[in-house]
Amino acid sequence: MSLNERLQKDMVQAMKAGPEGKAALAVIRMTRAALKNAEIEKGRELNEEEELVVLAREVKQRRDALVEFERGCRPDLVQATKLEISILGKYLPQQMGEGEITALVQQVIADTGATGRGDLGKVMKQLMPRLKGRADGRFVNEIVQRLLSDERP
């Protein structure tokens, strides 16, 4: 079942749930709109990988907003945003653990011949397509930086 089909099915369930499904319904509608806008932009239907990119972007926007809401002492918005992130998380592929990411980063570092922090961009460019929404880019970046700073030529 495609992401759009899952969203459609879950949207119907959220509508039937009444007030309890209100948050899920809003998030699903926003996500479907983002997917539709991406389809219009490309002029065709999105493939599974492109859908994941849109979904990951939606989650990233909410994580960025969460940081700002926490900084602004807005517990009401923090709670609502965390709920939205958890709802969107159901549609993302299983997230990789730190150990799996570290192993993949070490492999990419070896493959690219990266020797220091100056090679961060080269490593990230090779690494992110392999992760395809299975890990947060900011977290991956931290691991890459840590491993590259540990590397000695």
C-alpha cells in the first residue's frame, strides 16, 4: 500500500474517531497537501522515495519548530508539536539505531577516503541517500563529525 493510500485510509479513520482523531486528521491533511504540492511541482506522481523525502521534510519542519517553541517557553505548542511528530512517525520507515548509523558512516568514510572534518560534505553526500528517511540528518551529521574528528591521517 502506497503512502497516499495509507494516509487516505487513516484520514477516514480519524474522521470517524470524532474529537479524539482531530489532531491526527489535521496532520494527515497537511501531509497529503504537502505530497500533492510536490506532485504538482514535479508534474507527475511521486515515487516511494520522493514521498519519503516529503514526509521527512514535514517531520524536520516540526522538529525545528519544537526547538523554537521550547526556547520560547510555549508548553502548549511543544505538546501539540510532539503529538504531530509522533503521528508522522507512523509513516516513516523504521528508524536506524546509533550503532547501525555509526557502522554505515564508518563504511562510507572508508569508501570515500575521508580523512578529516574537511571531508564532511563528501561523506554526507554519499551517506544520506543510503539512509532514505531512516535517520535524522542532524543526528547523522553529529556522528559523522565525531568520527571524522577521531580519524587521524
